[in-house]
Amino acid sequence: MTTWEKFVARRKINTDLFLSRNSIKTREEFVIHLLARSIEPPDEQTLSAMFPQPVQQQAESQNSELAEEPQQVIATSTRRQSNTQNKKR
């Protein structure tokens, strides 16, 4: 299997032109397109540079991560209280 980097270098491909000519709009479409042609997709860092996450999605993913943390803390403190109460009995 050829890597994306070797494929681009060997054929002197312009990435933006490649994406538009193949009607590729998402990283998932890109990866599927490459795998179908036995080309190993680039690493995550390169994919992120090629397909930056929209600002709104970044904010939503950060908010969802933050929303999960307090629930875990609450669950942990509730368990500690329960354990403390059980020890007193």
C-alpha cells in the first residue's frame, strides 16, 4: 500500500485540486477514497490540517467534555459519602 505522502510526491498532486476534482468534502470521504485505491491515509495531524474542524464544532466538543467532568466528580463524591455513611453504621 502506498502512503499518501509518496502518492502526492510521485504524482506532484495539488491537494486542494485533488479534493475538488474528486468531490471530497469531509475527512471521512477522503479516507474512504484513498483506501478504495490502496493508498494509506495521512496521519491525524495532516488530516486535521487538511480538514480543520469548524469553530462551532470545536466549541461544542469542548463544552461536552466540560459537561462530562462535573458529573464524574459528583458521582465520585456521592460514592465517598455513601462509603463514609456505611462505615459509621
